Amino acid sequence: MDVRAGAPPGEEAARALLRTVLGPDGVAGTPLITHAEIVATATELSAHLLQVDDCWVQPPGAFAESLSRSAGENGGVWLGNPTLPAAGPLGSVRIRGALGGAPFFVGGERHALMVFTVAPRAWTRADHVVLRQAAAELGSALEATHGHQRTPAQEARARYDELRSELLTVLNHELRTPLAALSAGVEMLADLAEELPVPVGRLVARMEPNLARLLELSANVTTLGDVATPQSRVDTARIGPADAAAVARTCVASLGTAAARVDVHEAGPGVPLVVVPAEDLRELLDRVLSNAVKFSGPDDRVTVTVERRSSRVTVVVADTGVGVPEHEEHAVGQPFYRGSNARALQAQGAGLGLSAATTIARRWGGTVELRPGADGGAVVTVRLPAAERGAP
């Protein structure tokens, strides 16, 4: 029998609207749309078309299975006016309402699109057709987008990343202004050190290294909070190449007394030029070298090897310090993460240095990788895009 024969006015228009909104040209074809968004669109549209008080998706379970059996005997839809239990001011009561549902499958599991009105209703043939069509279109839309849905763990991770990003943004704004004022004040007091009372001079001397730590924290937060410029949008032709080996030696020289136990080697022929501004490269290597020195003892050596390999320049920083446990490799480098060895040593820091270095590298199409050393310690490998050999 042709179900469209004698169709009530509005039925075909409703079915066409469902196909348009929920089909490939609608939500099913929207990139990265979530199942929650598809369900919200489908239930809102279905409630409007059927003029019901509520519409929802019943998840897999005994109720959906039972409704499916009843719907199978009625053309794929069950609509009725059952007596339903409800809570009232004087206790449990029973009311009559209009309830209906149509089953559909997603990922091999049976769900049901449900509708309800608080008053009994004379369901029509058009109601059957529209609800069945809505359930079918919803099932198809959910199935078509099933492959790119995030798991609950992925959703939790995404939310964690959002909160972490918000925290970095707040810290960036809240730290920058007061630290700038504090830095200016301490600098002025340091210039007047000879004129200050001895106790005040000692206090200023203690303030300077602590302020330096705060300024380092602020710089790392600023780096992590900045929106990185996508490599595809960078006009590399306008960037003067930097000599990775020369910048590495400059960074080592700034380490003070610790510089005596750091060796820099160049491997391979030619100058290791990278397509990274010298200032950004220095910030990156400063953070990596600072980590290597911080987590190695006074008798440990730190080796920096710079080498051009095809289209990349690698800077390998290896130390013989406390190293990183293998099970923590994946987490080290994430903002605010401090390894168990760092906590055991009570080393100062907020767990932002290596993360900020990674952010800078990514900004210019590079990577930062950390792994345990073969004989203890840690090895950090920085890979950056190499400049053309003939670059000035």
C-alpha cells in the first residue's frame, strides 16, 4: 500500500524537512558535529512537527527493547494513551497521557525516539509516518557521524585541556602587570643598595633571585598562553635564518658557573641554519638547557649536539642527571606536570619550562621529544626546519 496516498496536509512537507535538516545536506554532513548536537536538533524538530510536550532519545535497555517489539507489530511505531504513574503532592498518582516511540539503531544498539504529551491524544496516521521518518533520519545521521565521535575519556581530556588553557590565560593576565611593577621597584632598590641600611640591602638581595623565578614563571605562562602562529601562515622568506650552534653556545654562556659542565658539538658539514628567529630559538634552548642543568648534579655532564639532517636541524641535549622514569615520558612536557624525580629532589619549578619550549618549536614547525638516556639521565631532541644552504 502506498503510504503517501491520501496523506494528510503537511505530512510530505514534514518528511522533506526532516530529510533536509537531518540528512547529508544538514547536520549529518556538518564536520565534527557531536551526537549530542544531532540529538538536540532532531528532538526539537520532532517535537515541533508532532506538536508534543516533550521529545527525547531512550538509550539502549529493556524499555527500548520492549517498545521495539510493540512497534514491530504497528509498522515500526508505537503510539498510545497509557495510564502513567506520577508523583503528586499527596503521594503517587496515575495519570493518562499520550506516549509514543519509534526504534532506531546506532552502532548495533537499539535506541528509541520518544514523544509525550500530558493530555490524551488521538494519534493520526500522519503522526505515525512523521515519527517513523524522524527516527530513521536520526539513526542515519548518528550512524554517519559515529566514526568521529569522541569517547568519554576523550571528552574529559578535551575539557581538561580547555580548563588548563583558561587557567594559563588568567595567570598570564594576572601576573604580567604586578610583576612588571615589582621588577621595576626591586631594580630601583638594587641601584640604591649602597645607600640602604644593611638589613634592607640583604632583603633586596634575597628578593632578586625570587623575583627572577617569578619572571621566569610569567614568561613560560605567557608563551603557553599566546596563540601560536600556524606554520602555514608564516612567511618564512622574511625570516632571517639563525645559526643553531651559535645560539646554543650563547645559551650555555648565560648559565653562569654551570656552563663549565656543558659541552657543545657540531656534527656534519655546513652551518646548521634554522628557519626560526634567533630570539625564539634562544628562548627554546634556554628552557631545555635550564632543565638539563637543574636536574643534574655538579659532577654530571651535559652534552649539546647540533647537526643538520636533510631538511631538519636537530639539537640534542643529553645529561647524566636523575633522568625520567619510562612510564612518565608521555606526561613530561605537559603544562604543570612535574615528574616524580623532580618532586623527590624538591627542585624548584612549576612544570612549565619544557612545555613552553615545545610550544615555541611547534610555532615554527618543529618538535621537542624527551626520552631516558641509555646510561641514565635524559635526552631532549629538538627538531627544527632547516634553512636553505645558500641562505644569507
